[in-house]
Amino acid sequence: MRPKVMPFLRTIVLCGFIYLFFVSCGLACGPGRGYGKRRHPGKLTPLAYKQFIPNVAEKTLGASGKFEGRITRNSDRFKELTPNYNPDIIFKDEENTDADRLMTQRCKEKLNSLAISVMNQWPGVLLRVTEGWDEDGHHFEESLHYEGRAVDITTSDRDKSKYGMLSRLAVEAGFDWVYYESKAHVHCSVKAENSVAAKSGGCFPGSSLVTLKDGMTKYIKDLKLGDKVQAADEEGNVVYSDFLLFMDQDTQTRRLFYVIETTEPKRKLRVTAAHLIFIINSTENSEMSITYASKVKPGHKVFVIDDTVGKLKAVTVERIHTEEFHSSFAPLTAHGTILVDQVLTSCYAVIVSHKWAHWAFAPLQLSYRFMSLFVPGGGSNITCQVDGVHWYSKMLFHVGTWLLDRDSFHPLGILNWI
């Protein structure tokens, strides 16, 4: 990047912190809820005995992912484990070594969130952990307990009639896999800290199609700076928006995608679980709302392009299933929306607010526009990247983490990322 434009870029990025202090936005695409508390639906449904969510094997891409090796006290990876001294959680600690308190940071965050939900659900009752990190070989081979990524939980009153609802609360707290495994406990696990899926997760397969201004279609993976792609403005009108960059791109990994199929006109959108989709979720309410792809249900309506009139049309979701696809890409447009496979989606994910996510990326978009106008080749300096998460998305991820997890935070410190 050219030295003479660095002061300007730093000013623009610093302005973005105004938004971040209020919204705690994180990485553009990813699984789970990101930062902040999950919104609970109006009525929570307990899990049935032996039910697990998501409905895939624990160590697959759609859940907590593969086993990465046992952690011992003498291994280099032991530093990945952090103790949990939350006073609102009871740790059984049969071994009297505090091993059950040791877990990965992601597991700790989800467990602490669940502890709050348990107290809200049953006043006077606490969350209880019966098994955490296992250093003694008490579990089956390649158990995630050996990595500090799994916990077995009950309530402090050991009321078995609560365990179905406890399982549901664990799902809502953001655990990547929850299993009502036994009448005696619920099993929960999370993705690995260094897992790409835990931090980003793609958005669309590279083979998904977008429509350009000249009417031609193009694979998402082939988008180039300067392409104008079909999107929608704030009023819901179809527009052609500048493609700016990939917030995340991965040409190597196979990932699990939700496949959302509609009735006539037939459309099939492939998208990761935490991506934001515009929907109408009631036959009585025709207002557009935003939700995660994983929350879209048959009977909801999504917005597709009506080829006959060139306008958006609400059509009913007929079927939803999951499939693995190779590669994943998270495109960003100037409008923050994009029609992928002729279905309207947000460019953003993780937090359930398209507006706030768009504002968080406004400094980057303004920088791109300024440099495109006044600096030869400037736009490409902002947007160029190789496989992985874009630097601006990484910055938002770290800012969000610092805002929530640290007692003190100095905004200027993040400029070292640039």
C-alpha cells in the first residue's frame, strides 16, 4: 500500500470505531452467533432424549469438526486451555485437580453464556459441569474432552426433567454441537480455536452464480474489482452494485452449506448457517425482516428476481437441506446486498443486523471509493487479498473481542494491523 495514503486510511478506519463501540460487530461471516447474547425465540422447545443439534455427526464440518489431538499438561497445546472460575457454575471436579475447569476460550464463552440462561430460566438453579477437559483417558478414543472442547452438564438441582430444556438453552448459547446424550447429563462441544470454520465459515460456494449489469452470469469465485452485480437498495429496488472485495475466501476447503429451495419460480440458494437472509416469516405480516440462514424454515418467504419484470418477488421456501461444497466466498458490494443464484441476501453474517454490519464496513467502502477516484489503482490496494479473511474483517474481529473481553481498550492500538 502506498505510504502517502496511509494517514488517510488510518483516519477512515479510526472513524469506524465510533460504530464498533456501539455495535460490537465482528467477522463478516461465520458460524454461531459471534459476540453478544443470542436472541431467544418466543417459545423454546426442549430437545428430545438422544436428540442432537445440528443433526450431523459431532466431528464433521457442520458441527464441532475433527479431533485435532489430545492435549496433556506437558504438551505445547496446553496453553490453549484456560481455567473457568465463573462463580455461577458448579464444577464437579472428581479428580480434585481443577481439570474440569480447563477448556478452550470458545468453550468457556459458550459455557458462561449458558450459565446466564440457566439462572434466567430457573431462578436459584445453577449450571453444573460434571466433565470438562479429560487428562486421564476416561472417554472414548478421539473424544473432544481430551482437547478441552467438550463439557458434560446438568443443573445444580440434578432435576432430570430439566435436561431437555437445558439442551435447548445450550443450543441457544452457541455451542457447535449439543447432544441430549444421557438421562444423567447433556453433552456439548465447540469447534477448535484455530479452525477456519470457527472464525469465518465462507458464505457461498464458489460455484454460486451472480448476474452482471450486462445480463451475463458469473461464478462468485470469478468476480473481479469493477464488476457490477445484481443487488438491492434500501427500498428493495433491484440495482447493480460495485463488487468491492471478498471479506473471506477459501479455495481449498469443503464446507457444509444450507440449501434453501423455493416454489415457483424455482430457486436454490446455497449459503452458510450464519449468513443473513431477507425473509417474510408470517402470512399475516408482509414486512421484510432479517435472519440467519439456519433459521429459515419451510413456509417462510425469501426474495427472488422475477425475470419477467426485473423486480423482486417474495416466494415460499419449499425445502431446506444441507450439502457439502468445495470452496467458499464472502463478497462485499457497495450496497451491502447481493442476489446469489437469483435470491436476495445480505453480504453480512454473525450479527442479526444488516444495518449495523453495513455501517461497520462503511469506512472500508469510503476508502475504496476515495482511492478509486483520486489514487491510480488505489481501489485494488484496498481490496487485494489472497485466500483467507480480509484484513478489515480481521480487524473488526479483534476489536469486537477486545471490547467485550478486556477491561481496558485503546483504539489506536488496532492501527498496528494496517
